[in-house]
Amino acid sequence: MRQKIELNYPSQFALLLALLGFGLILGSSVVLTIGAELLHARMKSVTTLMNNPQNANISRFLNTLASFFAFGLPTIILGRIVHVKAFEYLGFRIKVSSKQIILALMIAFVGLIISGALSEINLAIPLPAKWLAAAKEAEAKYKESMMSMITMKTMSDYLLSILVMAVAPAIFEEMLFRGAVQKIFVGWFKNSFWGILIASVLFSAIHFSFFGFLPRVALGMILGYVFYFSRNLWLNIFIHFLYNGIIVTQLFVAAKQGKQIDKAMDETMPIWLGLIAVISIFVLLRLFKQQSDLELATYSNNSPEKEFN
């Protein structure tokens, strides 16, 4: 049999947490060791030096390496434990229709509008003074770590940033949060909405950004339903890449125009436009589900093996 069923969903989640902890420790060790060699510094100084814009390319490489160990490797190991074909279990399917891609493009565009409107709402959420100060401090640290990687003076810097900040996160984060976490919680609770919501909240939480929390939860929900309907992780990676790629491109253009990059990271959209986008996303997801059902039916009919969730 293809499917290994030794572990129930709570056990799978516990194992995933253990693997994530192992990956984080291993990744930190590898990054500090390699970083010390590349930066010609002591290991304890690597993190500080990575935030220096002069070390942008090294920082990009090390952050990509850290993401692989923290997100990618644990997910692959889990997939291999619960299924003979790990990548197929995680949702890496070759077949994608042109209609799905077109709808995914439209979903991505509307999702950006929803995200921008929710950013406006997120900023308006009242917080106690101490909490607000802590949130601003965390946001400042998040931007500082990002600034070390988004220093883009040339086209080669831009292309490398696209690879590191758009392609790699799209692959590793979608593998973890949609291919593993969402699948576990949907199966655990036997409810797609709650499974997708929990995965989306966790997806947003790991970015440690209060002011971007609601937008990321919304984008996580959109990505969650795209995966739930299509069971094809490549479509999620495509949409996630578009989100990240647009941001990197905006920052590159802003830098070329002499604008402050940190200001470009805080763009919002009118709430009324977000309400229109919410209606649109329901329509688009419904159309996407219909098209994906046709693709899955064709896949099941042509596959000699039973489809799995």
C-alpha cells in the first residue's frame, strides 16, 4: 500500500513539532558555522553581521539555508514517514490546467487588495500602551532583519532577492503550512474551515508581526482553500511567489526612485475596496473549485491508485 497509517493526526502534529525543533537547531548550527566562515567572524557575531546591508548577499544565502532546515527538511521527513511518496503526499502534482493558472492569477490579485485593506484595519486595532510598544519593537526588529536582505542596487541584486525572498519562502512555507500543517488539522478536526483557519493563524504568527497579522491570516486562508480545492501545491507556490515577488519588485522600484524602503513596506488600501474584493474572492474560489473538481476527477480516472486527502 502507498499510504502509511501508523500515526493518527495528533501524533503527526506532535512529530512535526519535534522535527521543526530539530530542524531549527540543526539549521541554526549550520547557518552559524557557514556564516562564520563566509563573514570571517566568530559564530556569536554572525547574526549581527547578517543585518549589515554590506553583507546582503551572504544574508540572503544564509536565510534561505535556515528556511530549508527550519521548514523544508522537517516537512519532507514527515511526508516520508506517513507516506511512501513524500512529495506526492505534500501535494506536488505535475498536472495543472491553464484555467487553474488564470484563476490563480486573479485570486492572487484580489488577495492583495484584501491584504491591503486588512492592513488598514490592523493598524486601527487598539492596544494597551505596553503591548503597542512591544508590537512596535517587534515590528522594528522584523524590518531590520528584512532590510539586510532587500538592499538592491543592481538588477543582479534584484534577481537574487527574487530567488531568496520570493521563490524559496514560497516553496518552503507552502510545504509546511499547506502541505503538512493544514492537511493535519483538516483531517484532525474533520472540518476544512477550522483546519485552514488554524494553519493560517500559525502561518501568520511565525512572521512575528502584529501589524501584518490580519493580512497574513487572510492570505493564508486564500492559499488554504486553493490547496484544499486543487490538492496541488504548485498552484500555492505560484500564488505565494507572486505575493512575495510583487513586494520585492515594489521595494526595488522604490529604492531606484530614492524612496524610503521601509515606507514602501507599509502600504495599505481603502477598506471599501477590500469589501468589494471579499465578494470577488468568494466568486473566484467557487470557480476555482469547479475547475479543480474537473481536474481531480480526470486525475482519479486516469490513476490506477486511489486518491488520498
